[in-house]
Amino acid sequence: MVSWLRNLTYTGIAVGASWSGAVWRWRATNRMPDTADIVLWLLVLPLAVLLAAWGGRALYRRATAAPAAAASAPEAAAAAAPVPAPALPPLAIVASALRVPHGGSASELAAALASGEARPQLDTELVDDYGYPVLAARVDGVDVDAARAAMGPSGAAAGFGDEHWRAVALGGAVAAELADWLAAHPRIPEHAARIDARAPSPLPLLELHVAWPQDFTAAQRTAGGAWYRDLLAASGWPAERIAIAPEPDHGDTNGLPPSLLARAGQPLVAVVLACGSQLGSATVDAMAVAGKLLTARQPQGLIPGEGACALLLADATQAALLAPHEELPALRALAAGRLGASADDARRVDASELETLCARALRDAGCAADAVALVVADADARAGRVMELMGVATAQLPQLDTAADLLRAGSATGACAPVAWLSALAVGAEGARERRAPVLCIGNLDPFRRDVAVVAPADFMR
């Protein structure tokens, strides 16, 4: 398409220049052109200019083809070489739990994204500066009252606002769902039957990693994390074998700590959870004042959203105990980086950093690019984010149909990071299981941060 438009443009320029020059000459000399003049100036001359341009371009390409081929020979040899095996063992994705618009599970969200039904709706409670309803991604049926009652005095003392309560309630729903999976661990009775509580436990330490929204205070994070720990313990996992992992000091996290994959060869069971809600009048007003809200005047703005997602991760041994006889998808590689400038302010889309991270993740996973069957990203509908994904797919994954094999979880969750990123991983795990092929998960919703993960089925052969 681009080549066709380029040739059409060149043709128009040649014809226009020839005709303009001929008409100017005839008027300057006050001459009435005859048939021969018309044929020569209006037909033969444009064709001669076009043939000269195309011929020159062909000669230039032929002259530069040999040096380019010689320069690319080492790269081609390296690409043809066997993909090295990853240095780290994979981390099994035992289960996932979602509470996002258009999806109460990974399979539901995947179906909604594939069918194009995962679209934000005009909200009945939120309006812009002109009184018109704004597009928002709202989860129906959030039981805030149940969360308040369950947390009791600790929740009241934490000073949660309406948005905080919605986020905490959504997170509690996914934590309770994963607690049912943890309750099936066969070593729980053995742990309870120990006579000496100081004896080593047959259960590994369950790590709870929570990615909180930035506006949560330390007291709110502590109260919410303690409630999630109680929910996990309520189904049978001993409370003394649950540890709430500290959050990174710099706050630059997309919910999934890279250190987990580095410890996949050790006994490891972890719940990674993210929750958030931006559906408050104050939040929407702040987005509008900052020029970040999607409106008729700001077509590339953000859509406020909410949701929660949690992943249950385990090493191979613990995964076999938690889900025996199950073929579990595995997280095989993670790569993260940062852009030098905000993607929201960039005048042109630059996918080079994301391409580098994708190549690194595929290399670390021992996966060839042509084996990838699906891409799931946390991107929303903004043109810059979509074009960045298209650039990666065109450059490295030409086998994919960008209309059917590229799903964007951000179109369902809105700009609710890192819920969108963990949701993309959950959908990617479901895609790896269904398609029995590796899936590339891409995080490019954030203005600066870029994340890439490779999720592969259990029987993936490196």
C-alpha cells in the first residue's frame, strides 16, 4: 500500500511539472501548440522523467545490494544458528483470577478482546467539564459493603475513599479465588500435624506481592495487604507461612517482580496481585485539568478504568502439587526497560526499545520469533501505543495477523496500570494453553516503562 502511494505521488509530480512547464513556455512565447507539441510535452516528457527516475533507482539498488548482502551475512548466520537454551527454569502459571470489565476470568476476557466487544462505555456517574458522560471501564457488581464489613476497624482506620474501597474490594475477590487453589496443596495437613511447631514445615513460604495504585498511603497498603493475607489463610494455607513482600522503593514496578523468575529453581509459591480504580469525580476532574482525559477535544486521552488481577505462580515441584496432571503454561522470560522520553509527548512513534526487549526475551526463553502465535499487550486504543505494537509485529513477527493475533487488554481495563499488564499475562497464559504455542506479552501502556514476557505451553520444546 505504501509503495503504491509512493509511485502514484512520483507520477503526479512528474506529470504536473511537465505540464506546468509546457503551459508556461507556450504562454511566454505566445505560441499555439500543435499535435506534435502536445504529444511531446504532455506525454513523452513525463514518461521519460519517470523512466529515468525508476531506472536510476534500480541501478542504485543493484549497486548497493552486494555490500548490504555482505554486511548482513554475519547477522543471517547468527539468526540461522540454534537458539540458546534459557539459563533460568520456567515459572509455572498455576492459575489466574480477574475482575475487570468484560471479563471475570482469563478465558472470558480473551473472548471479549478477540471479538472486539471489550470496549469502554459511557459512564452513568462520571461527567466531563461540559456535563457530558465520559467513557469509562467500570466493573459491575463491586461489593464495597462486604469489603468494609470484612476489614472492620482496620479498614475504617486506614481512611479509604470510595475509589480505594472499590480497588480493595476487587482485589479481595481475586485473592479469595486464588485461595481456593492454594487450599488444595497436599502438604497442608502434614504441616498442621507437626507436633513441634519449630520443626521445618513441608510448605514453602507463600509470598504475596501486591502492586497498589500510587495514591494509596502506607497505612492503606498495610491494611489492604493484611486483609488479603487473611483471605489466603482462610482457605487453609497457614497464616504463619504467608509473607507480604515489600514493594520496591523506587515505585517503578508493573506488578510482576523480575526476581521471581530468577528463583524459579527454588521452592517458590507466590501470589502476584494488582488492583485499582480511577472511577471517582476528583480523579476524572484531575485528568481533565491535566489534559489527559479522553474527550472530543482530546482524542488521544486516557480512559479511566478499574479492575483487579492476580496470578498464582510456582516452581515446577510446587506446581505439580497444586495442580497435578495439569499441563500448566509457564513464564519463561521477562525483559524490562525504560524510554528516554515520555511516549505521550513523542511526535513520532519509536518502537526500537520495545523491539530490543522482545528480541532479548525471546532469546532468553529459547524461543524463535516465528514460533510466536499470539501477542497480548496492556495497550489501550491510543494511536501511538497501537502503532508501536504494529511496528514490533511487522519487524519481528510477520507471521501474525495483526487483526486477529494481537489483543490489547487495555481496551477493557482502561488506563488502570498495572492491572492491565497482569491481565495481559493472564490472557497470554490462556492463549498459550489453547494454541499450544508461545505467546508474547507486551507492556507499553506506561509512558516510560516497557515490559516483555514470554509465556509458553507446558510441552513447548526449545
